[in-house]
Amino acid sequence: MVTGATGFLGSHLLCHLARCGETIIALKRDKSHVEETEALFSYYSDSPEEAVSRVTWVVGDVLDGESVTPFVEKVDTVYHCAALVSFNGGDRNTLLETNIKGTENICKICLERGVRLCFVSSIAALGDAPDERVVIDENTPEIPGSIHSLYSGSKGESEKIVWKYVRQGLDAVIVNPAIILGAGLRGRSSVKLFEQASKGMPFYTEGMNGYVDVRDVCELMIRLAKDRGVRGERFVLCGGNYSYRELFTVIARVVGKRPPCIRMTPWMTGLAWRLLAFVALFTGKKPAFTKETARSSQHKSRYSSAKVLSLFPDFHFHTLEETARFFKDM
């Protein structure tokens, strides 16, 4: 079973599970649409209709445990992808409720029913590097008093909930993906990043972050979920660490656009988010660039996937260029 099945990662995961021959229960909310998700299957399968037939769509909400329990009882593994990704303060209550309460409900049901859980956390839930030269991995501690976004805080708290249930006997594995790159679903945060870069970005900042192809995340989630010898562990999934200039340059060149050439200094990004916040007061639209994204755009973080690669030495992450070429026509 996949929660958040109409979301960005959940949709791609359905395609990978179907390609593996699995029969899948896909959880969606009442008003969610499945057309875009099912359209993705044509990119992964020569027989998309047959692949789609492996998916049974059901209506439920992770915030309502009773609506989900009957479906969990029918499966041996739950991939919990449902989460809200937002860096807008106005989404605070929904963000915390979805990411924390929703995760607790899923953990509780899986523990009671003896179902294995693959929980999608984030690199945002990992610890903090004491300086920009330190590479962050699964064991990096959190620095007291360090600044975190509301989103990273919610993922950190939701992961703590999973660990609490693991101590009670929950059979679970946790993945901490870097920023996931891919395409196929309009409006999703990861897709917006890729689409914007594909249009050509004249500006860049000095920041650096970890990135990973959505296909790599899906394959590693399935491998880890099937490896029953892996229990109560977390794994960083990062295909590479790139500066924002490198990221936008590679994607721009693949799609034939001009690479970024104007550096945005911290005071410029600070001015930008303030101006957008001011405009939002009149338009009522949520700004695409916020105080939190402005801060992160200048921050440099590096991540290591050495642990998961030691477990699966035959696995190779896609390069940034390979990712851009695969998704450019979607």
C-alpha cells in the first residue's frame, strides 16, 4: 500500500512497484485526481494499461485512522509517502497535522496489524554540520539552538514518532531522501524546481544542497522494504551534492536554455522575499520565495549515501545530467 499515492514521489513509486509485478493499494483523498498519476505509467512501461491494472485506488485519509485500517490489513508493506511540503508559515497547522499526526496513525496501525513500514522522511530531519565542510549522514547529531524550517521540524518530529513505535516492535525502515528531482506532475514542489530550471534561470545563489533522482528513491525504497534483514534503520538517499548554479546550469544546457549568470547575494534574496511577501498581501497568493527558502538558498549542505551504497554495492545513482535528459520531455 502507498499513502500519498497521487503525490510526486507516491505517483512514481506506483509505477516502479507495478513494474516489479506488485499488486498495489493506492490511498488517495476523496477529492484527489488520478489521471496525471496514471499518465506517468507510459514513461515506465511498454504496457501501461497492464501496469495501471495492478493498482487499486481507495479513498482514505491518514488523519483518519479508521478510514485507512481496512486497507492496511490487506497488505504486507506500507510505503508512507503522504506528507505536506511547504515553507510558507500560513501552512503551519496543516503541515504539522499531516506530517506528524498522519505518521502516528500509520505507525499505530502497522504495529497493531504486524505490517512492515517504509517511512519517507527527509534530509531535513537529519542533524546539523558544525561547518559547511562537514558531510552529513545518518549519525550526524543535531546542534542545539540551530535554525530549522517549519517543514524540517515537522519531518524531524514525525521521524521521532516512527522511532518510538520501532522501540515498541514496529518493523520499519526509514529513508531520508535529498531534494528529489523529477517531472510529470504539475504544481508539485520538486516538479516546480525542475520546470523553472528548464525555462532558464538567469539568477543563482551561493548555496549547495543534496539532490536525488526520483527513480533512484523509488528503487532504493523497494529494495530496502523487501530486505527483511533491515529493521529499525535510516538511510540517506543522495545522488550528489550540487551548488544551485551547477544544478540550474546542467538542466539549462540539457534543454537548450541559457545557464544562470547573475549571482544573488544574501541581501538581494532577503529583499526578494520581503517584496514577494508584500505583494502577497494584495494578491492573496502564497509567495513562491519565502524567508525560509531565501535562507536555505544561501546555505551550503553536503550529504553522504555511503551507508545505503555499502548495503547495495551494485546500485548506482543517476547523474544530474541523466536525470535532466530523462525528464525533459515529460
